[in-house]
Amino acid sequence: MLFNSLEFLLFFPAVCLCYYVIPYRVRYLFLLACSYFFYMCWNPQYALLMLTSTVITYASGLLIDSADKVTDEKQRIRRKKLYVALSFVSNLAILFFFKYFDFAADSVVRILSMAGIEARVPAFDVILPVGISFYTFQALSYTVDVYRKDIYAERNFLKYALFVSFFPQLVAGPIERSKNLLIQINEKHKFEFERVRSGLLLMLYGYFQKVVLAEYLAVVVDSVYNTYTERTGFQLMIATIFFAFQIYCDFGSYSNIAIGAAKVMGFRLMENFNTPYFAVSVADFWRRWHISLSTWFRDYLYVPLGGNRRGRVRKWFNLMVVFLASGLWHGASWHFVVWGAMNGAYQIVGDWLRPLREKVMKVLNVDKTAFSHRFLQMLITFGLVDVSWIFFRASFREGISILKSILGFGSIHWFTWGDNLKAMGLTPETRNLLVVSLLILLVADICKYCKISIIEWLCAQGIWLRWLIYYVAIFGILIFGVYGPGFDASQFIYFQF
């Protein structure tokens, strides 16, 4: 059941209505049933995988909690580490089998063939369970939080199961922490008009990002990238820039709809995007992009590896490990590993050159707070990130070919604007719609960057202006939105992860 499907537009209001009508003591049971129904709409069988992960991490939490009662310190620590290890190994084994087995087997076969050894590994025709990486990481973070004594082990299995399966953020995040979401399950959420309205407006903006911006950009990007050998460098450059905004709007839209839907029911989910393309460095970009995953890797991988506490070289090693892991998390393919390695390398080189940059700016008397300087930093950061997006979208060989064409080593027809745009499927009407939509996105991000809440501003206006904007937004999305071939709801990009 996709957020941008008719089924969800019927499902969500019905869930909310029932949620606020039924007694407090059974609401979590109702939400748990709704969450499993929501997930089973894709494939009922894979709900068993989520239940298995839930059982393992729930049991590990109880075992870790019981180990704290052991009087012998060494034995207590040994038991706790054992239970954490068992939780991680079992959950990651499930994730590996369903997501990475074919990739690993194929890689081994290729390596052996290079050495002149022929080998065959049976391939498993298994459909990747939707959102398996998201709920697995969320469940594993609970195990670590209990181990670190950040929270107490949850005794009620059904409440813990709801934490793992909460339907708004189940299949594409944000990856929530037990310290935030699990605690809220015990709260009594009353119907509050202002909060509900705020949540619905955030959902509305998410739908604009998805069915208008992301979908129109996808038409151009897919058309160009699927026939990249026939395209000019200019077309590939425009498509690559468009893809940066497509993936931002596509993934950002899911996060906004998820956060808004949870807010309607009284739950507070963590922010997942904070104007990422206004970042002034790649490190800053990753503090703003997919925040729930970035902070997950920081707290549960980077810091345990030693973080930046053991010198620069160890810091750089830890950074590269984190970004290689992040690349693999996104997909079982080498081009995702390359994408992760590029982002890790950007940060390592940036950290290495920082003293030199500081000296140059001091000699040139550069005001680092000046708008011109920060704007230049934003452009450079966007350029670096956008180059890496090529390898996120295409295979390694395709990415190299596309990059060569963009740099002018392929067909060089950069400035034949009209013919190129027409060949990309951009009619005057489509161009105008994209320009207006991108301007709306830009204004929204500028306001957020300047800490101006558009929702608060809108709610403070007169009733006639508020409802005029509501109607324009709703009918604008209905009229100009793209709903996929044959009006089937288009899947979100991050569902494949």
C-alpha cells in the first residue's frame, strides 16, 4: 500500500477515526494490527520476517536486562555482549540472505573467474522484502540502547512489536530510536486540532514533492539515463541535476508524509531532511540528508569504531568504513559501494585539506560568514554530491561513460538548448511546470533554512486566505500530478532498500 495510492487515502482516515474513538488502553493493539495489515498488502509472507526480527530483538532486550542482575562483573559484561552479538548476527544473517546473497555469490564467482577458476553458485529467486533494511536497523538499535542502558527493556511484546512495525515510517523511515518512539506508545494522545492540521499540511507538501515534482523529474531522468549512449553531454548533465532533485523530493516526500501522518495521530518522528542542498561541505550534507540513517551509523558504527578519538588516520578509516557500509545498505551492487566510497573520500580529502584552506583564506582575508563565500561552498558541495549521484543512479561502467560525456569527452552539443530540451521530452508546458515547482521547493527550503515555519505562518492567516491556499494546493496536485502508467501509484525510490 503506497502513500500515493487510492487505498492509502481511504486507509489512513479510517485508521485515524478509529484511533481517536477507541479506548486508550487498546489503541496500541489497534495500531499494531493496522501496521501489519499495511505491510502485508505488499506480501503477507514477509510479515513473518519482520515478526522474526521483532522476536529476536525483544528476547535479546530481556536477556540483556536479566544479565544486569548477575553479580560477577566480568560474567555480566560477557553475557550482555553475547546477547548483543547473537541479536546482530541473526538479524544481519536474515538481511544478508534476502538482500545480499546473490550479490555476494556473483562477486565471488567473478573473482574466481579472474583467477581462472570456474565456479557456479545457485541463484535464489527471492523478492526483496519491502523496507527490510529500515526495520532491521530500527530493531537492532533497540538492542544496543538496552545494552547501553539508554532505555529499559520493554516487557510488553505487543508494544515493542508496534515500535518495530509502526506503519507511517515502516518501509522507508525515518529509522526511529527506541528512546523516542517506544516511549510515545505509552502516551495518551488526545485529538488536538492544531497538531492534526499541521500534520495534514506536512502530508500535503509531501504529496506535492512526490506526485508533481519527483514524478515529472523522473520522466526526464529515466528517458535520458535509459538511453544514455544516444544522449549529448548537455542532456546528461541536465538529467543528472534533475536526478539530484528527484531523489530529494522522492525520499523527502515519503519522510514528510510519514512524519505528518504520525503527527496526526499524536506521534513525533525525527526529522529526516534539513535543506541538504544548502550544505556548505559534504560532511554538512550528511548532517542534513537522511538524518536518521546518518545518525544511526554515527551512533552504532562510527563511535564504536573509535570515531575521531584515535587520531586523524583512524578517523579517516572509520569514515570510509561507515560510508562503504552505507553504500551497501542502499543496495546489493558495486555501484552503491562506489557511491559510498566517493562520499567517504570527499570527507577524508576535505578534512586533509582543511589546514591548507584555512591558511589560504587567512592570507586572502576571506570572510567565511559572507554570503558569497557560503554560496560558493554550496555550489561546490552540490556539484560533488551530484557527481556521486551518477553512480547511485547508474552502474559503474554506465556512470563513467555518462561522466565522460558530461565533461565533453563524448558527444559535445552543450548549448543547443531548444533541441536538447525537446529531445528530453521537455515541452514548454512541462518546462514551465517544473520551473514553478522547483521555485516552490526553493522557497520552502529557504524558509526552513532561515527557520521560518511556513505552516505556522499559514495557520496565522485569515480563514479566507488559508482555505484559498488549501484549495489551490489540493487541486494543483490533483490536476498537475503524475500518477504513473495507467494511473497506478508510482513506487518510492527508497522502497528498494
